[in-house]
Amino acid sequence: MECIVEKNTRSCNCSYSGCEKKGKCCLCITYHRKKNQLPACFFHDDYERTYDRSLDNFLKMVDEIGMRND
């Protein structure tokens, strides 16, 4: 399976400017999984900007405003 970096980058909501994995979903998921985190695309923008990618923060977000659906 080929990585479609350009297409992925357009829909990536990661706000970390120095991220080398932006648009490279396989690398991003692998990186965050090793840290017991979820990638930015699981979070609404307000939660993503906190850089708290923990499961606890994700569950808090879902409880407060629901899942990200876009």
C-alpha cells in the first residue's frame, strides 16, 4: 500500500509545526502507539492543540463534546 502523503497532509490536523510525520499516517500511528497515545486526528482541534494525546484526554473529550467525525 502506497502512502499518499500530499492527500493525508491536507486532512491532518496536527498543529505541531516540527512534526516530521505529518501526512505519514503509518509513521504517526506507530510513534504515538509506542508512547501509549493517540494521534492528532482522533482529537477535535481545541483538544489537539494541548498536545495531550493521552487516552484519558481523549475519553474526556468524547465525554464532553463527542467523537471527531470529519
